[in-house]
Amino acid sequence: MKFLHLADLHVGKVVNGFAMLDEQRYIFSQIVECVRVEKPDAVLIAGDVYDRPVPGADAVVLFDEFLTDLAETGVTVMLVSGNHDSPERLSFASRLLRDRRLYLCGTRSGAPLCVPLDDEYGDVCFWLMPFIKPAFLRSDADADHLHDHIHIESYFDAFDAVLSRADIDYSRRNVLVSHQFFISAGIDPLRSDSEMNPVGGLDAIDASLISGFDYAALGHLHMAQKVGKDSVRYAGSPLKYSFSEWRREKTMTMVEIRQKGDVTITALPLKPRHDMRVIKGRISDLLDESVVSQGDRYDYIHVILTDDSEIIDPMDKIRAAYPHVMSMESDNARSQAMFAAAMPEGGALAASSPYDLFSEFFLQFSGRAMSDTQSRIVRELLEAGEVQ
Ligand SMILES: [Mn+2]
């Protein structure tokens, strides 16, 4: 059984004002070509298909083209919703499309959906688990399982409750497709700035919960990585969506499971049409044609200018040489002095209460102060020890 693991497509994403749609179209055609050549049995897409719950029309058109191209190769496609997706919209026509070997699993009802595929060694069961959070289960109208809800406080509880409804025979071969924040005890995950970060990591689920699967095809973290063991993996996004990833290469993950316990994992390179990179130096050097021509001038660029003197309209000048320049900062004697002046004294920070720190954070993040209700909730959570 051979399958391609993808995640975090974020179709329709706009990065620093630049629509990524053409980049996505380019990378999707590379993925389809890989499916034609490698002939996997299935393509798994582990959530965050779209960047927004209500994607733009052009994003829907592009994803429709991608699914159609994949279906034409004869491959089975399975996908689950991520935290960016609307579960209901993603499930549109899902029951009809199962006949076409397309499994769109946006919403959850009861146990996770099992899609069995067989090969010469028997069945592999693919368990499709859409993104869940504790509140989804607390509001669950599914009265049969009401006794579960009383104890559902954390993401771990919620995931555990749903998984325990599945009748999984771990002596056979099982693959999980899921979009959650899994962590392995004692190991810091690689995070990208383009992920949505709830404060404090309350969404983390210990990966021991899913260690019984022969492979866990995960979505949520945008950098490809394993979680503890090799067979529990994030595929990562197929494109770089923030400069925090600029030095890393993007891949898609091909997995082959033969007999139970015999798993091969291969990272296949993805080559973007235009890369994302950081350039640093004096503006006269960066604009020199011999420097510009060393790379693709249409790459998405973050510029760090080191000039000490004032430059008039630096962004316009940079853009003339690098049309896709996204952002700019200065790293010179002046900016270093300003940074030092803006840092609070160590003592001032230590003396602030957690509530004061949070309200300052909220103000900076949202541009307004907390409402009375919001500040009451935060105080209650802090007093209850839920947030530290
Ligand atoms: Mn994502």
C-alpha cells in the first residue's frame, strides 16, 4: 500500500499582500505529475485545505482543478478538515463523491470514518479524523455519548473521546489522517510563523494516544517533521508561507506499508516557481546587477538593510530590482539603539502580574483593550490556574 501524504495547502492564502494562487497552481501540477509517475494507491490531505472558512471563488476553482486532475490519475483521495476550514463547506457533496473514490471528511458524526483499501497483504484501514476541539464535543447533540462530555476539558480528552468510539483492531494495518497539534514528551516541535497559535499551547495532544497506528498522516505544523517516532509525521505545507521557513526545503511525503510493521517513508522534493528568501546588506550592493542576477529576481524577498545613512523610498528602489519584495527592516547602529531603548527593564517585567501582561498583550495584538466580559474570563482562568 503506497500513499502520498500532504497537508496545509492553504489554497487562496495571501502572504504579505501577495496572492499565492499561481504558486499553488504550479506546485499542484508538480504533485499531480508525481502521482502519475509514482502511482500511489491514495493521496491523503491532512487538513487546512483552504486558508479561510469561506474561501474566495478563485481558490475554490483552483482546488476543484487539483482534485479533478488527481481523480483522473485513478488515485483514491481522502481529506479531512483543518482548523482553517469550514467543516460543512468542505463536506459538500461528500456522500456522492465517495463513488468516485473521493472521501471529503469535513464534519464528524460519532466515530471517525474508516476507508478500507486492500492490497496483496489484506486491508489497510484509513481513519479520517476531521479537526476537533473540546467545544465541538460539549455542544454535541449526540445523546448516546453524553456521558463522555462531562470530562472533556482538553484537546486530549476530546480526541481521546472520538478515537475511543472507533472500533480499531490494532493487530491489523491502520493509518490515521488527522489535523491536530500533537507533541512528543520532551521534544519541542518546529513551529512556523504562518501557523495559527492559540496562547499557551493548550491545544497540544500527547502523541502516545496515536502510537498504535502504523502511520499517522498529520496536518497543522507547517514544517515537515516527525513527532517522536518516524511513522507519526507532519507533511508540512507544500509552499513556504512565512520567512521563518526560508532556509528549509519543502517536500511531500510518500509512504509505503507492506506487511504490518514494514513501513518506508520517503520525502520527495517540491520545487517552487519562486522561492522565499531573505537578503541582507547595503542597498547599493543589493541593487547591483551582479548580486541581483545571482538568484531569481522574482523570488519573494525580505530585505534587511544595513546602511547607517537615511535612504529615500528604499522600498521603491528595492522593488525595481526585486518585484516581489514583501517586507523590509533595518539592522544598523540606529535600529540597534532603538531596540535597546524599547526593551523594558528586567525588573519591570518581573513585577507585572500575569493579568497585566496578558492585557498588554491583548492591547498590542488586537488594538483595543479587553471588554469587561473578556477581562472577567481571563481573571477567572488565571485564578482557576488554567493559564500560567
Ligand atoms: Mn495550517
